Amino acid sequence: MSNPIEEQKQLIDKLYRLVRQSAPKSSSEAACRFRYFQEKDGSRAVDEQFWYFVDDKRVSALLVDDETINPMLIVPELHAKMKAHTGGNWQAFTLTIDKDGRVTAKFEYAETKP
């Protein structure tokens, strides 16, 4: 039997590697916000905003093309695994690599209206 937390960590690790290789070595921090859209008809989309810092200046850029790491496939898979495991239905998350190399992922959930 597979471990759902380990599966989620492996998917986040793939995205980490993509963010890391997309930022120049001279950057001090890097981050990417991935938004996940799922329509009622079953169609899905992923939007990404990538940036990094060089000399305390924020630089917006595109993620590099990596045939082995495709966010358009990984993000929906991560969403499905997390929803199946916890029931959480996030809409976006930001993966950040800080200046010390620590990686964090902050998930954003829809506001529930009373």
C-alpha cells in the first residue's frame, strides 16, 4: 500500500526541482505560485507565476521547459491526491525556496461564505 503523504512529497519535490533549475545560481530566493482551475465540465487548467530575487530585486520570469517535469500534469495530480487524503480543496499554492535553501509550500483555500 502506498503512503499518501510520501506521494504528495514526491510531487512537490518535482516542482521544487523545476523552480530551482529555473532560477539563476546568483538568485537568493525563488518562488512559484501555481493556481489550479477545475471547471464543472471536468476541464482543468494550471496557471503559474514564477519569480526570484537577485541583489534584493524581484525578477519575474518563466519556468524552464523540462520534458520530465510538467506542472500541467503534476499540479492536478497533487490536487487529486491531497483532496483524496484530507478532503482539502485548495485553489493555489506557492512553493518558496528561501535564501537558506528551505522549501515551503503554502496552500490557498477558497473562502467559505456563510
